[in-house]
Amino acid sequence: MGKVTGFLEIDRQTQKYQPASDRIRHFREFVLPMSDEEVGRQAARCMDCGVPYCHGPTGCPVHNQIPDWNDLVYSDDWEGAIRNLHSTNNFPEFTGRICPAPCEEACTLNLEDTPVAIKTIEQAIADKAYKLGFVRPQPAKTATGRRVAVIGSGPAGLAAAQQLGRAGHEVHVFERETRPGGLLRYGIPDFKMEKHLIDRRVEQMQGEGVTFFCGVEIGKNKPLAELTAQYDAVLYCGGAERPRDAGIPTHGLSGIYDAMPYLVQQNRRVGGENVQSTAWAAPEIWAGAKHVVVVGGGDTASDCVGTAFRQGAVKVTQLDIRPQPPKTENKLEVWPYWATKMRTSSSQAEGAIREFQVATLEFVGEDGHLTGVKCCEVDERRKPVPGTEFVIKADLAFIAIGFAGPFDSGFMAEAGQALETRADNRGNVSIKASDRDYRTSIDKLYVAGDVRRGQSLVVWAIREGRQAARAIDLELMGATTLPL
Ligand SMILES: Cc1cc2nc3c(=O)[nH]c(=O)nc-3n(C[C@H](O)[C@H](O)[C@H](O)COP(=O)(O)OP(=O)(O)OC[C@H]3O[C@@H](n4cnc5c(N)ncnc54)[C@H](O)[C@@H]3O)c2cc1C
Ligand code: SF4
């Protein structure tokens, strides 16, 4: 373990941010890295618990061996730490930046509100490993002669492709967009995760023999049937990016958009690409000098807030239908699970006005353009409270109330009735497959990531990609050495 008395002697520290007034002037990451010495001190706080909840099912979906790499960092063995971290997580530089860190919620020291700074340490290990040249291609020693097609290059597709390539299969990744990465590249803004991090992973995978075909949409430019005929297995990791319908009357006004086209455009702008994406057609959207309202309280809404501030919005208001959560949780009731409590994202901290327990009734406007958002207060059951209506001035509004499943795409049309799906009581649709074999109702077709489990987290997508790769390897070879 780290230092036996570390947790008693050393205070929890996490990375600091550039001040909001500085960071909203650019789209780059704004986290100030910690010195190696301080990261080592933070790792020293780990108690190497007999039951390490941080890495168990409530803590880390990929089961990162957190106490082990805390100890390696404390011992200044960065190469050992990245080897250990890579054994469970293909992309710790992504999760170290953007994971909400359920591991820290589950850490025993969180009972005292001072969990080990696990996410900070994870990012430090990954960044240091690249700096010291420890991350190199690891091509398979022998080729199996089997061919696997992966559709979609989000974290699920990337993790699966890397695992399958390392198992010796010939892997081809087909991606609809111009560059690989899925929501890592086109959803999550650069200020949370810069995209050169994806490029260098893709380079590593190419060095391991994985081939990427971008700008190819399966079911549109290339039929699914061609893949199932030409490959031994096909893994669909197409995501769940169909925005949920808010059902709020827009009266045909301009200035109201789903969150995704807005975020995709800004990511493409920062990436030096044409802002228009074929999958997310919309006129060019810009929040500069505008009053912006964001409907929704999750990650996507928060990303719209941060993007709008960076574009120079005058005022950004975020509407959440849920009641304002308590400041702190009752640890003995919820630990080691994720707690519902008041959390403020770095984007919200940049000056957003947050309204809770508010429903959006309709968008109002003049001469065909949005001028305001009509709202009302709601009670605990989300029923409107009579007489509480009010209008918030808005020139631009984004709807970010979640995602309802895969697009009604050429892929889904071609797969048709033969592909079994399931729907929950909120109308969320996903493709049916178990989390053991990841097989769909179509022969040779597997699914993983958001398209199977519904819109979730990057860390879950990585886990599903890894597990699906194992299931495919087992099916093709009769045995597998890929980890569960
Ligand atoms: C705005 C936003 C912010 C988020 N922020 C966070 C965060 O901070 N932390 C976190 O952990 N999670 C976050 N998430 C969730 C996370 O991004 C997703 O859970 C994760 O990316 C899912 O990975 P995936 O590989 O299953 O799908 P995706 O990342 O959606 O990738 C699917 C890919 O498949 C491609 N594709 C689809 N159909 C086809 C086809 N027919 N042919 C070829 N290609 C196809 C798509 O173009 C896309 O590239 C966020 C999500 C959004 C929308
Ligand atoms: S729960 Fe916290 S203190 Fe215990 S092993 Fe995990 S990181 Fe270390």
C-alpha cells in the first residue's frame, strides 16, 4: 500500500483549474497538472482497503486495480503503474479526464468526504506514460487469419478493435464521420478533452494493424450484408445519439436546436473541419452576444453551457425540471453508491444561472425568431404549479434532455425486423444482446456500448467493447486469453 499513515497526514488535493475568466477565452483543456511529487503524495493516501470498493462493481466499471496502481505511483514506478492500468482500461487518458469517477464516490475515505484523488492520479499515470514513451503499439505475435469488422469508432468500438487486433484478428473499423472517436470527438468539447489524445491512440492502433475507414456509413454507403458476408464477425458500436423528443411547442421559430448539432459544429470548428456534419444537419449556430437558455440538467446540457460562454454568450440559463438536490448526502444511506447531491460542473461554475424545479412550457418569439422561453414551477411530481408562469429572455435555446436510442438509420432499416430491440417505459430503444455474449438476433452480428445499454458513460463503453471483443474471440477461436 501507499504510506501506512498517509491518509492521516496528507490532505486530499485535486488538480486546479485556470480561473473561469481566463478559460472561457479558449477551447483548450484548462486543468493545471499537478507535480509528480504531489501526485505521489495523493497516492500515498490510499489505505489498500481489505474490500476496495473503489474498484468493485459500484466503483469502477472496468475494475481498475486502483489500490495497486496507487502503490506503484507512490513507489515512483510509473511504468508499472501504466502497465497495471492498461490491463483493465485501454484509454485511461480519456477516463482520467472525463469520467465522473464513481470510484471516488465508492472510496472508503469518501465516508469522510476526502476520497483518494483517483481520477487525478489516473490522468497523471496516462499522461506521464506517453511523456516517457511507455505507450507503444503492441501488435499480436501471430495472426489468426480471422477478420472482424467494427462499425463505429466511439470508445466502445475503439476498445473492442484494440482488443481484437491484439488477439491476432484482422480488424477493420468503419466510421460514418470524417474522423474516429464517436462522441469523444464530436460530442464532448475540447475544453474537457482535447482531440489529439484520440489521434495518438488511433496511431497506436494502426501500429497494431487496425485499419480505419472513415466517411463510410454502414447501411448507407456500404450494406451490412456485405460485411456479414465478408467478415467472420461484425460488431456494431453505433451509439445512442437520437435526441429525446421534448414535446415542447416551438411554433416553427428559428433559434431552437437540439444540443448535438451545436456541440458537433463547435468540435468540428476547433478541429479545423467544415462545421457542417452530414449526420447533424443544421444552419451554423453561434451563441456570441446572445441570451442562451439550455433545457436539461445533465452532461450534455452542461457542455452547451461551457461552449456558449466560450462563444461569448451574454447570459446562459440552465433549466432543470428536478428539484435542487441537497448540498450533501447522508453517507450512511448511500455510500458506496453514486449520491444525488448538488454538483456544479466547471462549465456551470463559469457563470450559468441554474433554475431548478422548472418546466419548459413553450418557446415564444417574434417575426419567426425565438425571443423567450415560457416556463413554470413544478411540484414534487413535476406537475405545473398554477400561477407560476414566467418568461426568460432568449435568442438561442438548446434542448438537452437526453437520448432515446440509435438513429433511425440505414443500418437499422437494413437490419430490419430480424434485429431484436427492446424499449423501456420511457421509450428508450436499444439493441437486444446479453452482457455475456453480446450476440444479437442476427448471425455473426454483435453489439456493444450505448447502442446496447442506452446512453451511458465512456467507461461503460470501454468495458462493453472489451467484453464484446472477448466474446467474439472466444466464438472465433474456441478459447480466449482476453480479459473479462
Ligand atoms: C455531449 C455529451 C457529453 C458527454 N460527456 C461525457 C463525459 O463527460 N463523461 C462520460 O463518461 N461520458 C460522457 N458522455 C457519454 C459518452 O460520450 C457515451 O456514453 C460514449 O461515447 C458511448 O460510446 P459508444 O462507443 O457506445 O458510442 P458513440 O461514442 O456514440 O460512438 C458511436 C459511433 O458510431 C458511428 N456510427 C453510428 N452508426 C454508424 C454506421 N451505420 N456506420 C458507421 N459508423 C456509424 C457514429 O458516427 C459514432 O462515431 C457524453 C455524451 C454526450 C452526448
Ligand atoms: S477505497 Fe479508497 S482508500 Fe480504499 S483501496 Fe480504494 S482508493 Fe484506496
